[in-house]
Amino acid sequence: MGDSVAGDVSVRALIELCLTENDRRMGGYNARLLRPVTVPRLARFALRFIRK
């Protein structure tokens, strides 16, 4: 299996993009509301093991 998704986008870049977009979208809601936490935490944990 390669280090990229759809040709020129690395897995690391895709995860970072998804986390950024998640933060942007969730930022518009009241901070007191429940937010998804499990998948973003798992994605950040996975980034530790994916080389730059």
C-alpha cells in the first residue's frame, strides 16, 4: 500500500486537512454543546506514527 491517497495527496495531509475542517466547522457552534471527540483524538494519535 502506498503513502498517498488519490495520487498526490498523502495520508498525513488528508488527516490534517480533515482535522482542520472539523475544527473550522465545529468552531461555529456553542462551545457548551457536545462535539465529536473520539475520531479527532484517534486521528491526532495516528499522526504521531505517520512520517512527514
